[in-house]
Amino acid sequence: MYLSSARAILIGVGLCAAAPTLSETSASTVQEIEAGELFPLIPGESTFEVVDGDGEGRQVVLELWSADGEGRWEVRFGDYNILHLFKPPDGSVLLTGLDVLTQGQTVLYEPPVVLLPNRVVPDRTWSASGRATVVNTETQEVVHRGEYQHRVVPITRERFATPAGDYEGFLVPIEQTVDLEAPAVIRLWLDLGFFPGKGLVKRSMKFVVDKPLWFGSTTRRTADLVR
């Protein structure tokens, strides 16, 4: 069950949106941008391909839709998971929970995790902590409880080479640790590459599950936008 919690945390890698691509020239001059322009919450689909690591060569369709018309959105990452987002009036993008379809479990964050602040600028950092609860999706019974630590190291401007083209945008590097009340610790490193008007175009992740007196696990995966 510890590994299922780790898989749940991973779904943060599934973020993306479909929207018309802006020219590289216009994007390259941007030094500060609103979260809504960098990661537009617009219903649609896009396709990623795993270019390195576990599942290399596989393509996954990402679907984004409005959940209730009140600022809540959902992102489905193939047959793996569904990410629950909330966009408050200040324009930031929050992660409130996620469904792990392969395990029949849901992870809930309290307070929600800030994925993007309302204004995204190079060199910006932030950190947060709170409770992470893993529940059975069908019965809503609690499976695990724990404490999360979430940190974003300095945001940088980067050029991303993908099968869909080259994009100059923003790299958001995330580090997350979840200490479960059971003897296990989940450690996640996640680099999200965003292009203005398009959303996620590239991501790399590494996650480690540490379990005292048991074998842990390490997973690495990099995925690029295809279309």
C-alpha cells in the first residue's frame, strides 16, 4: 500500500493543457506571466510520449475538463489517474487531490498544494506543508495518513526540445516529501516545463520510496509533448 501512495503522488506529472501554440519569439521576451496564461485551464486533449525511463516509447493522452464550473478542474492521465485542481480568485493553480485509477485510491491534500502561484517569475521559490490522506476511492475509507512537505526551488527560463517542436518557457522544479504514519517515506523530484498558452510541454520526474527494513524503490521517467 505504500507503493500505491507513491504512485498517487506521482500523478502530479500528468499536468497539461491543450491550446493554440504561441510563437517562440513572443514567448522568449516574457519575464513574468500569470499562471492562467502559462497553464491555461481550457477543456481539451494533448498527447505525451515517454522518451526515457520506465514505459519508454508509450504515448499517453491527457484530458482536461471543468469539473463543476466553480473553478474546479480535472486532468486525466490515460488510465493512470485523475488530478483534481482548483483555481481560486487570485488566479493561482492548486492541487486538492488525485485519483489513482490503477489502485482505486485517492490522495487528498490539506491545505491544497500550490502548483503555480498567480504570478510566475524567474528565481521565485516557495514552500508549504500539510496533511496527506490516502482513501479508498470507492468506500472513502482512510488507508494512510501522513505529513507532506512541498518545495519549489528557483523557477528558471528554459528551452524545451520536444517532438511537437522547440519551446522557450519556464521550468518549475518541485521537491516533495511525504512522511507516512506507517514506516515509509516518499520522496519526489519533479521538473515541469511550461510554455505560455500551451501548458505543459515537458516533464521529468524521479521518486523514491524509503521503507525501513524493507526494499525501497526508485522510478525515473521523462515525457515530452507530441501533439
